[in-house]
Amino acid sequence: MAARLCLESHAELLEHVVGLSDESMQQGSKLPGWSVGHVLTHLARNADAHARRLEGALNGEDVPKYANGAEQRRQEIEDGARNAASEILADLESSVRRLDGLLEQSEQAHWPNADFMGGGHYGVGGCPAHRLREVQMHLVDLGLGYSPSQWPEEYTMWDLGNLLATVPERLANPEARTELVAWLAGRGPLGKEFTLDPWG
């Protein structure tokens, strides 16, 4: 299911950004310090990273998303975000199409070596769901009119539990924790000042 939703989300992403101008690419996104070009370049490199893991698993090799870790990821995003809009869009489409092909190959092969970790925190069999999260979250982060109300129900059902598990570490103070516990137990409302630190 996650692989199918991932393919559908990729089509939605490419349709949503078609024809963006150089000026649009330089506009700020909803992510601090990142332009629209940064977000789209990140989505392209993230597609490459998942493709790297899937291709490795198909070949019996346990490979990481990024050979040189977080620094490689950061530098590739900074470099790509400086490109012209036409280059960013062509790069995104190429990376997405490659990943789509590998998702389909993996599905047909019944997800070989799904337990390969690649030095990360989830097996390669989890790549479709994690990629789906990247696309759906960042479609919102682009600030181009896509909203959480457009997220697929299957995606929100999967990610709800994951994000709830992060809540304790994202509560700013003891009062916020008490307020949330009371609300969850049906013992009080969430006040207008209640805040939860952003995820991610």
C-alpha cells in the first residue's frame, strides 16, 4: 500500500510544481532558512537516497542513504538549490522517475532483503512509507497551496502513531505536559497558549 501511495504522491508532487519560475524557486518556504528550491532539491536527493537503498537491496547489498552522511546531504541540497528552476524541476523529475521504477521492481520482487538497515533506523522495507512522509510533509512546506487536509487518509493513519510517540520530547514545559495529559484523559481543554515544538 505504501508503495502505491508513494507513486501517487510523486505524480501529485510533479503536477503541483510544474512551471515554477526562477523567482518562485527563490521564495521562502515554510521551513526556516529554506527556499522552495531547497525543499525541491531535498526531495530529489531524498528520492536518490531511497533509490540507493532499494537498488542495493535488489542486488543483495546493504547500503546507506548517503555514503558520506549528513554533510553530503546538506551540501547537495545547498548546491542544487542555487540552480535555475528548469534544472531543479528536471532534476526532481529524473530522481522521482528512477525511484518509481525501483519501487515497482521491489514490489514485483516481493521486497527482497527488507530487513537491511543501511546504518539507519528502519529496514529497506520501510522506504516507501518514509518516502511518502517526506513527499506529503514537504508538499505542505513548499507553501504553494497544498494543505494537510489533502493528505491521504492512509498516510495520516500510519504517521499518527509515529508522531504521537514524539510528543513527550516536544513539550516545552511541565505545564504543557500536564495540560496535554488532562486533555487526553478528557479532564480539561487545551488552552490557546498550548504549544508543541515542531517535529523534524
